[in-house]
Amino acid sequence: MARFIIEGGNPLTGELSPQGAKNEALQVICATLLTSQKITISNIPEISDVLKLIEILRSLGTVIERPAKGAFTFQSDHIRIDHLKSAQFFAQAGSLRGSLMIVGPMLARFGIGIIPQPGGDKIGRRRLDTHFRGFEALGAKFIFDELESSYRVEAKQLKGCYMLLDEASVTGTANLLMAATLASGTTTIYNAACEPYLQQLCKMLNSMGADIRGVGSNLLTINGVTSLTGCNHVLLPDMIEVGSFIGLAAMTASEITIKNVGFDQLGIIPESFRRFGIQMELKGDDLHIPSQDHYEIESFIDGSILTVADAPWPGLTPDLLSIFLVIATQARGSVLIHQKMFESRLFFVDRLIDMGAKIILCDPHRATVIGLDKSHPLRGIRMSSPDIRAGVALLIAALSATGKSTIDYIEQIDRGYENIDLRLNAIGAKIRRE
């Protein structure tokens, strides 16, 4: 087990460059299984979750090369289908929730997909019904092996259909979208997720020869094709990391410039931070955050307390609510944070309360934060990282706190943020990895 030792209270200054988007990487890497031709993907973040997925594809027979840092080529011309039943595959795929998205491409191209119960963040129940009901609608047979806790789908030929998703699941939409590209006929997916990650996946698939229409909306139409070709694809900057850096600048009263943020793809994120009183200036595609001694949370126009809640895109991504909760602890004013999607994602507030924050955990989905207006800095404590996003939120809290903090189990943070300690130390943070 690794840990961070953090000396807080140091203002930071300098430039940070966001890594490639983790959530996009997991989708487009799985999409390389749809063709036997070579695909090159650039700006891939070399974080543990992404590297795990790359190893899963390699074990399936995909030939993978790394011509440069962050650039990988994939050629899936000799896939070992029997490997799906192996103990090695079950061990690898069971530790990574993103591995679920290999099922759609495998089903579409080879007629079979198998996956063990996937792992990932411990943030509450994350059901898989959307994926497998969608596969059934496309004509696949679904089998659940209760003894091995594994899911299996089979089909000789998928057939296009109309489907109305019961939830706008990002991974569910990606899985069904990839399967539909090689189905016969036309597939219409209504209530589809439309995050920038999905738009990028559609862009890549269309460049491979797919026929996907309605990109960026919640109604996708996919005209199936018989085969797909290779392509070159570049990942977007990671919007979650951009948001994390904005929150870091606010909490530590630091002057930070975030380079090449892909501003047009950030949606409501910048405006959500502005509602917390955080100033920012767009210079080209760079986002400059000036040092602020204070920032004040808006109220609603009738004077009632602001509520910040997650929602399907173009609403606020749930991956940033942990960051908003942390920055609210040192704001002027109060806010209600409503995490609708996951029932265990707010439990890390106990650590913040131990650091001196004023937070009322109303229930598993809602927390009221009473800002301290930086009159009482948080204090350093020992804590652990429960999931990727809470881990970075706690790191931001520790960097703003007085004294020393220790964060255990930082493997969770490493799953989503590449060399975060080295990058922050380069602009003045004091983080030691043990």
C-alpha cells in the first residue's frame, strides 16, 4: 500500500496540462476490437485503469505497440476467443469496471462476449441492466452464471432495432453503440448518453467507416456496416482533471494556468465554478485561475441556498461533485450538494469533518456544506482514499490544510490521475510518496 505525505498551506503557482480523458480512453480502446486493422490512439493517459485495460486486450491477442509516451497502436487481427473463459481473463477483467465495454465489440465481431462481475470504485450499486437488455434487443441471448458471477451474451448476427434506454448510461450507450455498428439494419438508441466522451467515440467509429448520426444528441441512429477499418484518433483533455485543477487553485489561493483545456467541450463546468465565486479567464484555449483570498457561493434568485446536483450531460458530471463539496468548505456561504447517481460517494465527508469542515450529511445522497470563508483553515489528519474522485478531493483538502496530512491507499488516485504528485510538486506543492 502506498501513501502520500502532504505538507499543506503552500500556495502554488505555474502551469498544469491536463492528461488525456480517462473515460474516453477506456471506450475507444475497447472499440479497437471491432476491426482487424491497425488503430493509433494518441494522448492516452498512462494511468493504472487504462494500462489494465491495455493488458486485457493484449492477453486476448491484440498486438499493441507504444511508439511514444501516450501513443499506442492496436491491431486485433488474431483474437483468442477462448481466452474469455480463462482464469487469467476473469482475474484481469474482474478488477476493472471499464472492461465491461469489451462485450459489445466482441459480441458484434465474434458473436460472443463474456465478462465477470466487474470491479471499480466502491461508490454504491452500479447496475448493468442497460447493457444486457440492449444486447437482448439486438438479438443476443443473455446468460448469467451465478456460480462464477459472470455474464455471457451470444448471437450469430445482431439485428438493428429501436431501443429506449431506461437510463442515460455512458458505458451502456458506448457498449450498445459499438455493438450496433456491425449489426444488420438500423439501430436507434433513444435516451442515449451524449457526453463528449461518447461524441469522441462516435467520431472515431465514423472515421473507421461506421454510419452514426445524431452525434451529440440523446437520439443516435446507427446504420450497420459489414466491417470497419483502422484510423488515427486523439483523445480530448480530461475535463475531470481540468475541474480538479480549478478547485485546487481556489482552495489553495493559488495562481494556476491550465493549458489546452478543450474549453468548447467543458460544457457547464466553468459556469458551475463561477457560481461558487471562482474567477477564471480564458486565454486562447488556456484557462487562467488568479489567486483569490475569498470566493462566495451564489444563492438562488429568491435568496434560497444554492443546490448543486449531478445530471446526465449536458448537466454537471457526477465525477466533479467531490471537488465542489471540498471547495465549498472554504467558501463564503452555504450550499447543498446532491449526488443523485451513487449512494456511497458522499461518505468521504467524515474525513473532511475531522479536518474541521462544517458539513451535515443529510442522507447518502445529500450534504449541506457551511463555508468557513477561509477564517479557519482545515487541519491535517491521516485518512484514506475511498475512490478516485474522493481521493483527489481529499488531496486538494490536504494541500490547503495547516500541518501534515497522510492519505493512505493512493492506488485509488493513481487509477485516474497520472503522476499527480510530480506534476503538483513542480508548481510548489509538497507531496511525498511512500
